[in-house]
Amino acid sequence: MIKRNKRLVSKITLAALTIGMLASMNTLFVTAAENGEITKIQILGTTDVHGKFMNYEYATTSSAAGGYNQISEAVKEKTAENPNTLVLDNGDSIQGNYNNLFTTDEFLNNNVNPVALALNEIGYDSMVLGNHKFNYGLGILNKVIGQVEAGNTKVLCANLYNENGERAYRPYMVKEVDGIRVAVIGVTTNHIMKWDGDKLQGYKFTRPDEEVRKVIDELKEEDAADVFIVSAHVGSENEYGDGDNAKDIANLCPEVAAILAGHTHERLEKEVVNGVLITEPKNNGVDLADIDLEIEKTKDGYKVVSADSSITTFSKDSATDKDLNEKLNKYHNIALNDALSKIGELEGGNLADADEVAGIPQSFVSDQGVTDLINSAQLYNSKKHLDSIGADLTNAHLVSGTAMLSPTANLMAGDITKAGLANIYRYDNKLYTVKTNGKQLKKYLEWSAQFFNTFKEGDLTVSFNKDFGSFKYDMLTGVSYDINISKDAGNRIENLYFSDGKVVEDTDVVYLAVNDFRYSSQLSPLFDSGEHELVYESTNDTLSDIRDMVADYIVNVKGGKITKEVDNNWKLTGVSYNEELRNKVVELINNGTIELTIKDNVAIESATYETVIAQLEAKGLTEIIEELEEIKDGKVETPENSNEGNS
């Protein structure tokens, strides 16, 4: 029989209890440390890359800043610094920069779209559907989506519902990052119906702000996420209303840690609204947004204790991902060869004259060959379709309208290539023909004419409305008209006749050819309800893009040779100058002695004697001031309207 030492047992028991308590205390200490632990998560984002799979502009056949190959190299570097990284694409990635070559049924049936390839190779976690992705229609779009998702990039669009009232696409994705469940909610602008509603019959977009709120509530109910990120293809500010901006999302959803915005092609490094971080990188792949979150483990879950953002901006010389370059090179060669292919010749001079005044594009103040060529191609294709459907044109009038899509758009004398045509028509717009009437035609012209600032006595140059982009200023063929810019906007169109000499009356039948964006976003809301009908769109035609119609017009209608053809069917009126004084001021502007106030490459304020003198005084140019004073005192006036069409 073994006798136990009770004192020893007591000591051992006490020691065991003490060790147990210490162990328990140690466990509590470890748990407390884990609860206070900070995890750093990095979210990298791009938006509105618009087909820039490489840092190259095929419209100008030149290297450029921005592209997925540069983005890829930057993502690699940043991910190496912090592996806790998500990479987001915020929409409008596949449209633009000759990517139309890679978004046809024929191509997609046998090849991967280069943007889809780039997204997959870089390792993007998600891609939001931007408004331009719907340009191609759901058939093409869904093929590209299939390719993107095949590489494990999730395609998001929470606020689009199909005919059955169900979400058409995935509303969110959740990725576990170092044990933290990060939800990315994707929404897009709810105004796509304004631009591509015809391609989405039966579908419905909801307000982005309310849809984000709805998804967050769903995720909370399922306890499916710890942190909420929103990838929203909307700008930070209001566009048309109805919750279409990042600030509205932030105000309605304070749980969101950060919003990656887009759509507006503007750079916003950082803004905090209602405690929510908002950032937007610039378009065309020139920026990479970097959102840095610090997330604390708490007894109830996780809490974002810090949110910051920065933007990396690329130059054309920024490093590229060599491996990705090799995989994209075949697409680059296809696009480049297509861009450089010759389609015709321009004889006898450039399509547009040189600017008489720096900052005042000649094509904005006088009829020039760029818009006349585009309008001719639009009218040709519109009439061809109207004839094919047996439209009665006996008492109808065919009219076409188009804009200078860049203030510097021009075709130079010599060989014409596809790339050259992109200089006068950069976008993949489709052609629409709208049946309407003379009353709506007048409204269209008055709307367009607001591009000009009202000409006032003493002005020495014309100027342009800073709040009305030059890409909205359409010039028309099929009518003749004067724009009296001495009158207020809305009352400027005078002497409006059809090309056959008939005065335009409200009830006249008009078939109007314009691009899809112009009709859907501006004219359809502008025209009176019931007074316009879309009777033709080129979307599903073999020749669907207006730019390609211009090429076809040059090759097959004009025989590959064109000259500058201008019908001079419109002019500016309501201007009168001290001609001698104006000539001297124009000389000073053109040689750089004085400057006009410029925004987006056009003058937004007119030169006056007073503003010119103020600039000269600031530079101490007294001799020039004296010369101008002598000219002014001479009071050499030209008859009113003697310089109609001058700038």
C-alpha cells in the first residue's frame, strides 16, 4: 500500500492550478492581441480603359500613356509589396481604340478578346459593366463576359434586371483576404437606356445608390461579408439625377469602406463623403487607383479604422509587362495593320482650312470639308436603307447632322488610311435615321447653336460656351441656315431652307441621320413626344460603324479619290468688327503675345479691346498699346455683318 503525502499532493495541486490559470491568462492575452490586430488590404482599380490593351493609340499610330500592359507591371509591383490585394476594373474597358476589330461574332467565335485576355492575365478580381459595353448588344457582350469569367474575373452589375424581374448579372463578389471577407458590389449608371435602350428591350436599370443599399442589406442578412467595397461606373457628382453618382451612394450607405468611381473620365484622388472614401482614376488606362485599408479585428468582427487612396499616373515611357506584351502582340499587329491600310487619296488640299485665329477652330466658324464628308456618307447610307424598306420619300426631306469630334479633326492631302479617318471620327458610333418634322429640326439647330457665346459690341473674336462641349455642336447637310450669334441662345437660327430651296415649316416630313449617341442622349429627350420615330439603326448591319461607312463611301462611292467638297450651306451672322483693330489683335494672338482663355482647345471668352490692353499692360508692352490706341481712335469700322463667318 502506497501512502500519499497530503502536503505534497496539495503543493502539486496548487502548482497545477496555478499553471492552469497562467495558461488561461495566456490564452486570454493571445485572444486580445488577435482582436486588436490590424490587417492592411490594398485595392487597385482602373476605369474607362476603352480598349487600350497596350499603350498604343491606333487612331494616331503612336505610343501613348496608359494600357493594360503598363497597368499589369504596376499591379505586379504593388502586389509584391502587399499580397492582400484585390484588383478591380470599373467598366468601359472593351470599347474604343480599334477594339471593334475584336468584338465581332466571327472573331469571338475563334479568339479571345484582348481585353478579356489582359484582365485574366493580370488577375483582375472583378469587372463592372460600363455603359459602353452595351453598345455592342447583349449577344456580343455576353460572349465577352464569358471569356472574362473563364479566367476567374467576376463580371458585376447589380442594378440591371431582366424581363423576369431578376438581376441579369452577378451583383457582387466576396473574396477572403487574410481571413477577412471583402465584398465588392458592382453597379453602373442607370441612364444606359438613354443611349442603348433599344438594345435592352424589357430590361430595367435601377438607381445605383438604392441597389447598393439593397445588396448590403442582403449580405448582412446572410452574414456573408466583413468589409464592403463599391465599384461604381458613375462619377462622383450628379449626372442626370436618380442616385447616379458616388456621393449619393456614400450618403445612403455609410457602411461602405471605399467607392471606386468612373464614367466621367476625370481624376479624383481622394474625397470623403459621409465617412466613405471616393476615388476615380482617369480614363484610357493612364491611371491606377490604389485604395489602402487598415482593418482591425474586434470582438464583433472587423472594423475599417483607416482608408486612404492615391493614384499612379503612367507616361508613354512607363514600364510594361513583357510577358503580357508577347501575348497581346498578335492583336497589336492586327490593329496596326488595319489602321495603316490605305483606303484612298485626298487631292487638292486638306479637308479643313488652317485656323485663322489660334483657339478658334476654323471648322466651328465656317463650313469645312470634315463635317461635309461625314454628313455625305451618313446621308448616302441612310437613303440606301430607306430605299430598301420602301419608305415614301416623295414629300420628305433628308437631313444629316454631325459634329467635329475633336477641335483639331482634319484629313491631310495625300493617302487616306483608316487611322487617318479615325482622326476625324474616333468613335464606334452607329448610324440612326429618325423620322421627324420641321419643328423638331429647328429645335435641334437651336440646341446646337448654343455652343456659341452671344456676340457683343466690342468683341474682336467669337467664343464658345464653356458648359456646352464642342462634340455636341452639330453641323447639318440637307438644309441651309444662318446662325445669328448676336441673339440669345434659342433664337439664333435664321433663313432656314431645305436644299431644294423650300422654307422649312413645322409640319414638313424630315428623315434625320445622326449618330446613336446624339439621338439617344440629346435629341430624343429634346424632341416633342410623339414627334420622332427611330426608323433605322446600323447596329446589326455588316457595315455598322459610321467611321467604316465613311471609308466605304470613299472607296465605293467616290472611287477612292476625294477632294474637299464644301456646300457652304451655313454661316455665322450678327458679327461686326473694327476690322483694322481686329486684324492686329489676331496677329497678337497668333504670335503668342496675348492669349485667349482656352478650355478643351477652344476659346471660351472673346477678345475685347479692354482684355487685350490688360494683357499688354501686364507685360509692359507700351509700344503695342500705343499702336492699338491709334487704330481704335481712328474708328475704322466695317459695315455690320461684313465679316459674316469670320472668327
